[in-house]
Amino acid sequence: MNMNWKSILHLTLAALLGGAISLTGYYVLIDKPTTGFESNAPIWQTAYGSRSNAIPGLVDFRAASHLVTPAVVHVKSSSPASSSSAQGADPFREFRDFFGDRNFQFEMPGNNQPRLSSGSGVIISTDGYIATNNHVIEGASQIEVVLNDKRSFTAEVIGKDPSTDLALLKIKADQLPFLSLGNSDECEVGEWVLAIGNPFNLTSTVTAGIVSAKGRNLNLLNDRFRIESFIQTDAAVNPGNSGGALVNAKGELIGINTAIASQTGSYAGYAFAIPSQIVKKVINDLKEFGTVQRGFLGVSIRDVDAQFAEEEGLKNLKGVYVQEVNVGSAGEEAGIRKGDVIIKVDETPVASAAELQEQIGRHRPGDKVAILAMRKDESKSFVVTLKSITGDVSVVKKEDYEVTNLLGADFKNCTEEELRSAGIKSGVKISTLRNGKLKSAGIREGFIITSIDKKPISSPNDADAILRNKQGGVLIEGVYPDGSKAYYAIGM
């Protein structure tokens, strides 16, 4: 009898011990992640981990969605039917399949209805500042912002930046929900993200995906100072999503959705967002100055690939190759030379031209940046004081950019050899020519301006100072590299 009770007792203890071990194993292997992310538990685990209908091991985006959705708005813009875009000179025509978020109304003869477009925006402060894409509101005569709670406001444009495709709007409202800014540098490939916007005019739509890549340069923006270093995601983004939010699992803004790669204009698996670190800098500048305070290194660059490395005798594929250093530029003054390969900006490695442009694009004129480069087999360190578009370190006014955009040209100082070859003592060379006043007048790239309205020109600042507030006709004199003189008249 005693033996039977002892046997039963042993069996009971063994069963209890086995159950405890099994239960412990369940919690270790099932409930707890094995990748070591416990200390950085996503917000949804905190908010919903104890709910009875939450399935262990599955990602739950409810808390992040509830947090973000009220801060994403619907942006509706209209422009007159007589605008240049409506008449066929639409600057975004070639990108329509890519951006895919304009509900174009093509004008028929006798149809004077306004042209409408639709996109998204992100509330970034409680007093009504909203970030969106420049292409969402480009050319608009009126902009309407519809909040998640269906209230509608007329928006004012505070500033626009075609170089990054960002714009800042303002509505007269307060105590608004807004998004906290995350750090796009910290997001990693494979990380879960949410895209929130208004695709196809379907308001407050949330889609999920992962970060597919970073630092994507698509050569998409038609701007001489363009900065393209997109976050690529496979979250579904469709027409109307542009200007909306890309957020991490905590509901922090890490990007502004901007473009999709598609042959049809609809989602095909690839979407692209402007990193929040660029958004932060550009939006702050637009709010404070009305235009972006962009620092320039003053060098021409290109990516390094295997073929180019072999041609130039480079020993590795890391970094960004310096093809040319502009005379009088920040880079030249710091000691950077043609043939240097830039591998770091401050403490951030740069492996492509897009990444280098992004890092420099975060700075204002007058900012000092540390550049690490390879010159043959030797590493070189430089401290560069970035310059403005006008070649100095002062704050750039909005009209400074307006003048250069109106002229449609980039200027640079002439080298001693160029001056000697042209037989002149001073002048400013047109290094790049785009659509604008100078091209329309017949001026060709490479032309060296020696005087404007009989006033000698020796630097880009001289040209800017004369033309900034000029009205009426302007006489431009100069020579071409072969020494032939030319005179042009333009109207300002």
C-alpha cells in the first residue's frame, strides 16, 4: 500500500515538473522574441500585448495607425484652366506615371473648368503647419486641406523647394494632432513601416510594408540642386499618397511619401519617400526664411563602379569620386582636389553621390563639415566651410534663388587660363544653361560675361547684385572661349 502511494506521489511530482518545464519552454520559445529586441519593444506590443484577441507572434499595427491617422490630411489643389500646365506645358508630364497622384482634367475647347489635383500632407505642429510634396501643390491657385475629422481649411503656401520636392503649408487652426519626427538614419532595411495617405481620394488609408532600400537616386527631379536619397519601401502607395506619411512602428515620421515606380501609375511594388532628416532641415528653413538655406561643397561628383575604378586606378569601390572642383568653392578652399574619393562626411560613410548630396544637403551656408577622402593610397581629412549659392556664408534671400532661376544659368569664376585664353582680365563663366532668360536671348553655354549694363563683372556675386532688383532691359557683354565677342539684350 505504501509503495502504491509512493508511486502515485512520484508520478504526480514528475507530471508537475514536466508541465512546468513545458510551460517555461513555451514562453521562452514562443512568447519571447529570439532576436534580442525586447528592450526596443514596438508600441503595439505595449498597447495590445495583453488583449485576449491579440495572437502571439503576429505584428499588430493598430496603435501606430490610431496615433498617426489623425495627423495626415487630404490636400486638394486647383489651378486655372488657362495655366501653362493646362495648356500642355506641364513640367511633371513625363513623371505622371511615376508620381501618379494628380487627378488631371485635360481641357477641351471651350472648357474653362479649373484643373484639379489631389494628394496628402502631414501636420507637423499643433498650430497648423503642414508638410507635403511640392508637386502636389505646384501651380495651384487655391489649396484646400481636409482634416481627418472632415473639417476643411484654405491653406497658405509658406515655401516650396523643388530640389527636394517638399513644400510647407499653413492653415488657421490650433490644437491639432501632429506627428513626432523620427530619425530616418536609424531606420534599417527590413524594418516594418506604415504608409498613410489618401490614394484615389480614399481618405485615411493605411498600408504596411518594410524598408526595401535606402539612398535611392532616381534622377527624377528636374532641378539643378536636386537631392535624391529616397527610402524605398514595398508598402502599397498609389495616386494620392504623395505628401503623406511614412512612419516606423512607433508612429514616428521617418519620411514623406513622394513617388512610385510604375508603368501604369498604380502601385507595382516600389515606393519612395524623402528621409525625415532632409524633411526636418528643409521645412525648418522654409518656415524661418521662406527658402532653403543650402550649403554647397562646390564639386562635381560621380559614383564609383568596377569599370570606373579600373579606368582610374582606384583600389576599391568605396566612396564618391570628385570629377571637378569649382574655382573659389568651399571644396577648393579646404584643399579638396580633382581625383579625391570622398568616403565620409562627419562620421557618416558615403558610398554614393546620392548619400553625399543628402549629407551636405542637411547643412546651411557657414556650417563646417568634416570630409574624409582618399587621395591615391593616402587618407586626407578636410574641414570645409560650406558656401551659399552666391558664394559666401551669409543667409540667402528668397529673391536670390528667384534671380538665378529666372536667368536659367549656373555661374562660376573663370580660371587664370580661361581669362588669358579669352584675352580678358575678369569675367564670370556660364557653366550650365537651362531654360530661362539667357538661353532665350541666344546665349550659349561657356559664354563669359564681362559686363552687365557697362558694369564690370568679376564674380557671381557681382552679377547677382546688379540683376537682383533690375527691371526693364539689360545689356550683357562678353566673350566665348575662342575669343569671339558677343552682346545680348534681355528683359527683366
